[in-house]
Amino acid sequence: MAASVHHSICSIRSFSSQHSTCSSKKSISTTRLCNKLKSISKIQSETYNYADRFGLRSGMRLERSNCKANSMTDIEDVAKLYLGMDFGTSGARYAVIDKEGVIHSEGKRDYPLYMNGDAVDWVRSWKTTLFSLLEDIPITLRSLIASVSIDGTSATTLIIDSKTGEALARPLLYNESCPDALPIVKSIAPLNHTVCSGSSTLCKLISWWTSSDSSKESAVLMHQSDWLLWLLHGKIGVSDYNNALKVGYDPELESYPPWLKSQPYSHVLPTIQAPGTIISTLKEDIRTKLGFPEDCVVCTGTTDSIAAFLAARATQPGKAVTSLGSTLAIKLLSTTRIEDARFGVYSHRLDDKWLVGGASNTGGAVLRQLFSDEQLENLSRQINPMEASSLDYYPLPAEGERFPVADPKMVPRLDPRPECDVAYLHGILESIARIEAKAYGLLKDLGATEVEQVFTAGGGSKNEKWTQIRERVLGLPVSRALQTEAAYGAALLALKATR
């Protein structure tokens, strides 16, 4: 990056909970950027554009000639920033970018584990984390943020009282299954529909509807990111068609299907808009307290895996993104829509194409149950990725699998364990790679565009030995995405909303 761009390290105040930690963040002084804009011949960023529809230039440059032609407009435009936040399975991140996709600040927080009896109070935890992240953004940048978007874990479901804003039940997390509601769902939904899975949002809604004694008249269903965004804009009951897919919304028809609208709980369903659509301005009390501009808008979000896909810049059919976080989620850009609940396969709409894929419960959560970060790093270095492992596992953190096999009763298979920890880790990493390969093979068999290249996002993308194992098992080129954080994809949605 040009020498005239100033880099500074912004400190983050410590979080009050002993369970919450915050990373250090790098920020670019936007004030200095604006003051020096006329003297900069060009600024080359470390990131690239996601797609033309976001209006980002692939070269990431600000030309001197443009500054001369309309310097005041350029200065005002450069000064606008866009905030994306990613609420994942174990913590949350934020990224602040400009219109060129350059990151000006980023940071993360672990969720504080507040308890309500024997259960984690996720409502309090997520809310605390949201406002902690907003406070973590350097105050000099907050006044420049034009729009905000948030992604959350798919099918994480809250039922909220629309009159009071209070939760009517504890949140049901992305990987929780409600088998009690599955027979009802299968009796009303088309055969093999996306909702015909115990972990679908619709199953969670029906399970609550049939078992809860709380008032249902003013209830509204909200996904995790919907609820977090509501805390910022105040208009309850607004969602996006990516999050709403697993409650039965049809993104192709842009409506709820008749079989769903005829149900007694249809009034609980949220209003749906496209991801990256402006909902309202940021609430006045938040703007005043934290120093955001009066015209800062809040827009609809998406799911965490789709945000990671957006960040990875996989723009052509046949390109895919595997997110290796606590879980393994794959998304393949396809010209054909695929829906088959037998295998946990579903399609999200992305303009005129489809993101086909699913999410497995295997992934980093299993590794963290067995190894520390230091052990993972040291043991991985000793693995020969070109040598196939004879160990055959199905690594799961607990009972239940979603994709490529939808079986809520599947038990983890992590035995036999060899005496050598290197061999054990090798076997687990290769077994997860086999699950990934099975997933992509299944998508092809069901009619999706054949995968040609895989980009990797999430923490697992940093493990080079694992990448080489996956490349061998998949028989495809595998590389780390230039941008690997879902928060960056959410920031791109915030940028899109203002275009």
C-alpha cells in the first residue's frame, strides 16, 4: 500500500466478562487518507472485488486523474465506510471497509457465557457482544460508517414477542434438532423439501408452537441476524431470503408458498427482503451514544456461510467455497437449483444463480475437543499430506449429522485411536476431507454444476497440511480465499445496500 496511507494499531478496551476476549485490530486513518488523497497516485489494496454487482474495481486503485476531475466528490465518497458483522458459532467479528473493499478496521470477540440456570443465556450473550463490537470500532471511523449488515448462523431461531421485544423461549441453535415436529412438517411440505429436516427453522417453529404455553398472538419468528439487526434499527419482523429458506420461503417465487401461508402459525413468519436491502436508519440512541452519523442505515443480512462465500470472490459457476470453522459448510455456485432434504441439500439464491450446498456438523469443533491450538499446530507440521491415512472416522462433536447425510441420530466415529497423535490427527483431517468430497460428489449426482475449484474460508484455511490433504482427496485445486472472514462478506452487503 502507498506510503502515504497511515497504519495505526487501535487498542480495544477489555471486556468485563472473564469469558470474553478481544483481538487487536489494525485500522487505517481515514482522516489522513482524505487529507492526502490529492497527492496519492494510486492505492493498491490487499483485497479484490467480490463481483461487479457490488461496484468494486478488481484493481483496488484510486487514480490521481479521478481526484483531479472531481476531488470533493471523491473525498466524500472515500470517507464513507461500511460495517459488516459476523456472528458465528463461538464468537463474533466485525470488518469496516471502504467502497474499494479495503479493510480499515477489524476485530473479534468471544461470546461471554452468561448462564441462566444450567443453560447459556444466548440472548444476553449475543446482545452484549453486538454492542461490545460497536464500541471496539475506532471512534474516528464510526462517524464515517454509512451502512451496517450482519450475518448469523443458519437456522438459529428466536421467537420474540413483537409488543415487548422479549424472547418467548430460549433460542434454538443452528445444530439443534426438533424431531417431534418433523412428522408435521413432512405432512404439509412437498416431498424432500429443505424444511424436511429436524434442524430446519420450520421444525423449530412448529416445535415451539405445539409445546409452548406462551402467548402466540403477538409472536414473531426471527433468525439470529434478524434479531441482532432489529436491536439496531427497531423494526421488528424483517428478514432476508437467505435466512428464510429453511423456514419455507421460496426465493425463486419471492413469496411463502401456499402450503405454508395456510398454516395457523403463518402470522409468526417475518417479512422477507433481498439480502443487502436497506431497512431503516440506525436507532437515534445508538447513533448518539456511539457517534455514528445520522444517515447511517441498517440493511438485511444473510447467513454466515453465504457471507463467507461473498467474501471469497467465487463468481463463476463451478467455483465453490468450503468454510472450515466449528462446522464444515460448502457452497457451490450453480446454474441449477437443487433441493433434497434426504441429504440436507438446499439452494440459496444469488442473483440469477444458485448457491447449492449444505452444512455438516463435522469440523473444527471436533478438533478442539481433542487437541489444543498448540497441539494442532505442532502435530500438523509432522503430517505427510501426500500419504493417505488408513483410518476411517466420521468426526462429530456430538450425536447428529445434517449433511451430506441428514441423520439426527448419527453417532461420532473416532475410534480406534492409534498411539501416535500425529497419525490420529492425520486420520481425522483426512476423514473430514472425505466428508467434503462426498458432499461435492453428491451435489454433482443431484444435478448441480460440477465443482472445478475450491476456495477455503474459516480457521481451517490456515492449516496448509490440511489444504494439501483436501486437494489430494478432492482431486481439485484448493486454495485459501483472499478474504476468509464472513464479516468481510457482510460488509460487502452493507456496501451493496447503498449502491
